[in-house]
Amino acid sequence: MTKSIKKLIVMMALVTTLISCNQGPTLQTYYVDNELKSGYAQIDAPTSLINIEHVEMTEQQRNAYKSVDKLNILTYMPKDSSTGTIKQEIEKVTAILKNPKYEELVRGSTGEGKYLVKYIGDIDNVDEVIIFGSDVNRGFIIARLLGDDMNAGKIYALRTVLDKAKFDDTDLKGLSDFFK
């Protein structure tokens, strides 16, 4: 009888382990799989890389900015690629972001380009904010904001601050040009 119980417990542990393993692609695996390929560029940076010292912010915006510890950015802007290849890569990222763990915050489009903002966690305690901007003719950018005690609504309020930030003196100048 005890051998049957032990076998049952072992089987339950195995099943639980297998179920909890993520079998599908994730943004992290997409980053790792593609960061060194031609046309891709990856930047891991502290938020201090963004020059916002001169920008006037509300207390809510300042707290939101301080809650972000790191930016993790992946771009795909191939020089010699067809729009078909760009569309395929955009579809891969879009498929990953359809996972229910990513909650949608904002979606929109500007001319040919589209953008999507999603987050992981709950609205008042966000673990990660994902910003995905794409243009089938130019490529795409995925920015992951990682931090502590982030709030989705407050992070979204930072968009007006970023409009006023000076990217000319940083490595992010080319990225800001992508969205113009």
C-alpha cells in the first residue's frame, strides 16, 4: 500500500513539473535566439541612459520613472530584407505576445506602423512592460521595461516625458528615429 502511495506522489510531482514547464516561445528566448543575427541589435541599459534630467515631470511620472530599473531593447531593422521577411518576424513576436500572461494596456497605429503596449503582472504591481512597435517596411522594436513596484497606468503616463527626452546624446538616438 505504501509503495502505491509513493508511486502516486511521484507521478503527481512529475505531472505537475511537466505542466508547469513553458513549452512555447517567450520574448526572452526570442531575444536570445536572434540578438546576434544580422539585422538585429540588442541593448541592455539602465534607465539613466535616457536623458530626462531637463524634463519637467509630475510626482506620478517621477515615481513611475524611478520604479523602472532597466531597459531591454531588441530591434530588427534589416538593410537588405524584403517586407516578407519583416512580416514573418513581426508575426513571430505577435504570436508570442498573444500569450494570456501578457495583459494589453494600449494598441494603436500611426500610418504604416503599429504599436502595442502589454504588461506582465497585475495593474498595480507590474513585473514587466513590453512596448512593441512595428513597420512592415522598416522593421520593429521591442522594449522591455523591468523594475520593481511598477504601475501600468503610471508607466503609461511616462510617454509624454519620453516625447521631451533628448536622445541626441545617447545610444538610443537611432531608436527614437524609428518612431518618427
